[in-house]
Amino acid sequence: MAKARSVYCCTECGTQHAQLLGRCTGCGSWESLVEEPVAGTGAAETAPGNLLGERPAPGASVGAGSKAAIPLQAVDADAAPRVPSGIPELDRVLGGGLVPGSVVLLGGEPGIGKSTLCLQLASAIAASGDPLLYVTGEESLEQVRLRAGRLGDVPAGLLALAETRVESLAGPWREAAPRAVLIDSIQTMHTDRIESAPGSVAQVRESAALLSATAKANGTALILVGHVTKEGTLAGPRVLEHLVDVVLTFEGDRGHPFRMLRASKNRYGSTQEVGVFTMGEKGLIAVENPSELFLAERRVGAPGSCIVPTMEGSRPMLLEVQALLAPAGYGTARRTCLGIDDQRVALLLAVLDRRSNVDLLSQDVYVNVTGGVRVSEPASDLAVALAMVSSRLDIPVPGDVAACGEIGLGGELRRVGRIEHRIREAERLGFRRVLVPAGAAGMIGSATAIGIDNVAEAVEWLSTPGNAV
Ligand code: TYD
Ligand code: MG
């Protein structure tokens, strides 16, 4: 019974279903399934292939198509030296540069600066003498040239191509033998191998598979730019994420110049490091000292603000948490949080209400982390709590005080990792006192770490007039 088979593919997450459902069981989005022919028919899925024609891997073949196992010890880990990207903040996130034959997926919301970063990266690599191929599927070459000119000198080794058909890249790729190929963006690419419409999940997947197989076979570093859907996931994430070696996400608030680059997957390095940039007239500029930048506009002595030393990977970073509390009108009190999880703020409000004598639940609460940055560390709990209490009681947190510590449901302060690093960073920026969980009290450099046992004690510390100086 030969019947043309098809699957139903979710356009949001890429999950395949055998039948048409109203709701994707993979990501829960409604009416996102589209019918697509089974990809197996073109043998594309089993053999991703190499655009530039097959080349046998050196010394690999023993008998018919099988490889010999070798001792892992004998494998040379440094056989493929990394290519420095020329952007130290990017190298930090990548774990030391681009690995030849690796595939990097760079995701982010539209307008966040992905193309700008790619172009700067392309210029930097090309300027160091390595040929580089920049493929644009979204912008015309004139647009790319204009932007590249604005960002700085355009090196001779930077080759650009406006193309959306994957097969058409074979010629330029072979001719230029680039060290790296940048595809901006993978969603605009399509391949002749399958019949689905351009932009469909199947096309994105097949194009990415074909490109990455080519990159791996030729030792070229490949960077794929991917758009993020409004739900915050990369279009077709499951398919693309397991296909690539490194997943980088470019984050930030478009209203602010700060941009953070994080790795959510990295086969060649840590996923802990972040790169910090500011977007300016001349493109992205690396920020060496993020703390100074984030604190530049702080108003010392205003109630409702508290500084927290957070850790981003191995790097401490001081951020300002602001809170504004105002009596709620009728009905449910409002909770509006920017840059911090509102569930966490709700939890802290409940703990403060029960475990200290400040009444907060009758208030509308607005919490904001300045600079458009997001904090997700529980270590910021104490600073958030202090900012809220400070606003409620109209008592400013003293200008030389920072605070960090996780708050438990019993109101107790819990230890956080790397406390010494955090205190040192605070000290470096002129903070003389840091409120910390009780166990971590002491002197670090010229800063005093003041031990706090629970939220009631923190409120009391803030309300004691003697502590204001
Ligand atoms: P872009 O790199 O096109 O974003 P994406 O590729 O992620 O969609 O960046 C677009 C924004 O960046 C745009 O709104 C203008 C701003 N921008 C600057 O502020 N300075 C610059 O030098 C450049 C090139 C862009
Ligand atoms: Mg772009």
C-alpha cells in the first residue's frame, strides 16, 4: 500500500508529529503544525553530504567504509588550533576562539545586533589575513557594504555574497577556501534537496545540516545566525541545537546599549562565560569593566535602590536593583518586574511579610534591574529585599553598601558561591561594607563583610540610624 507519507512539523520548535494536532505536544504552541513530506525520501537525512564533493578523511578507511578504533590517548587534541576571532569578548564566550570545522549558532531577537557582530567578526578575521566568506540572505550587498564602512575599515580578504540557495555557495566556498563562513541568517536559506517552502522548519534543518557537514569536511568554521521567535526560542531549536557545536545567544534590551553574549551550549568550552558589549555609533564595543558601566548613573542616597555583586561566569559584576512601592488601589496589588523573575519577587514579598514586621503586601511593587540586564541568581535575593524595604520605609541603603545572599522561605539568609570574588569586586568599586550571609562575615581587603542571619535582621540593620554612615 504505497502512500505518499508526510509528517506534521511544528514551526515553533520543530517537533514532528504523525498526525495533525491542534496543539504541539513539544512546545505547547497552538496551530503551529504544518504538513511536510517525509525527508527520508531524498536520502538527505541519512547522508548530509558535502557541498564541495566528498573527500576521504586521512587514514580513516579500513575495509569497506569502516573506521578503525584508535586509543583516545593517541588523538592530538591540538590538531586544529583555534582561530582568534579578533573580538576578545567573543573569544571569552567561545572558550578561546573559533575551532576549525565547528558550527556556531548565534541567536537573538531581531535588531539586537547579530548582523553587526557578524560583520565585525568577519572584518576582524579577514584583517588578520584569513579569507572569509560572509553570506547574506537578508540584506543586499550595498547595505552590507554601507554598514561595514560605518564599522571601520573593510579588509580586502572579506568576501561577501548575497545568496539564499545553499547549493550556490559551493563555487565561492571552493574558490575562496575561507577560514570561516558566516550565514546571515539560516532562516533565509533553502536547499534543492527537499521540496518544502523556504523558511519552513524542514528547509532550515536541511540547509543547516548540509552546511555544517560541508564545514566539518573542509575544516571551515561556520557561523549560523538564527532569529529567535517571539516566545524566545530559536526557530526550530531542537533540530538546530543538536546539530551545532556551540549555541550563543545575544541578549539585551533594545532601549539600552548593553548587550550580553552567552553560550547555552559549548562543546569546546564553558557555558558560564558572558561577553558584555555596548552598541554605539561604530557598532559593538567590548566592555572591560561592566560594573563601572552599570553603576555610572546611580543616585546615591535615593531610597529603593541596592547594589548587588552578581557572578556572570567567572566574572563578578555589580548591578543596581531598584524598587518602587506605592499603596495599591482597589483589587489585587500590582507586581511589575523588569530584569528579574516576578515569581522570585512574589516569594520574597511573602517571606518579608511573614518574617519581618514590614507590611509589603498592601503595596503595588515595581522592581527593575538597571541597564536592561537580567539577574537570575538567587544571590540577588537580599539586594532585592533591601531595595523593596528601603522604598517602603523611605530609608536609603547607604551609598557604600552592597548586599548579596539567598533568602530561604524561613527568612534565613543562605550562603552563595564565590562570596570573596563578589566582595572584592565591590571593594574595587569603592564599597566599604557588604551585607552577606552570617557565615561569610569578616574583612576582605578594605571592605567589611557584615554577617546577616535573616530578613528581620536585615530590616533592622537598615532601620538603625547608626548604620547610615
Ligand atoms: P543588526 O545587527 O541589524 O541586528 P540583527 O541582525 O540582530 O537584526 O542591528 C540593528 C540595530 O543596531 C539597529 O537598530 C541599529 C543598531 N546599530 C547601531 O546602533 N550602531 C551600529 O553601528 C550599527 C551597525 C547598528
Ligand atoms: Mg540581521
